[in-house]
Amino acid sequence: MAARILPVLKLATKVTIAGGALYVAVDYGLLGSSEQGSQALEKAKAAIPPALEEWMKYFGVEAQLPTMPKIEFSPVESWNSGTNGIFVQICSNKSQHYESANGIILLVYSLYTFLMSQT
């Protein structure tokens, strides 16, 4: 009987943890727009140092925490900027990329023929 209940309890525990994590992510706005993500980042930066100090007092750890570094990062301004830059570059130089691809194919083919002639 216990052998049948244990897998069900494991599954229920995993589903509960996953559901709780999803609820917290949606509640804090992590799955929303970039503005909501930026606000969640500001909330986290404000909440983490006091929580660490509280846990250090609870466990009796006497250590001086370094000050939080000032991070000048805005998710709104850098959202998918790398992807956009890559596609802009590809679209602006189509012929150059085509020639480069042909050159690589010819190089691989010549290397292949050279290796096959050596055997």
C-alpha cells in the first residue's frame, strides 16, 4: 500500500512546488512586460539586504556584508538588443554573408577532396 502512495506523494510535492514557483513569478510580474520585470528587480534589490541581515542574526553569524553594488542595468532598454543587432547585421549584408558561406563551402569541399586523395 505504501509503495503505491509514495510515487503519488512525490508527484504531488513536485506539482505543488512548481505551482508555487509559477504563482510567485506571476505575482511579482516576472512573466509580464519588461517594465514589470524592471519593477520586480528594484523590489528584489531593496528586499535582499535586510533579509540577509535577518538570517545572519538568526543563525548567529557575525560578518559584515559588503555594500550592494550599484547596477546600472535597465531590462527595458536592453530587451533583445543582441538579437535585434544580429538580424540588422544579417539583413544589411546579405550578399557578403552569401559570399562568405560559399567560400566556407568551397573550403570544406577542397579539404574533403584533399583528405580523400591522401587515402
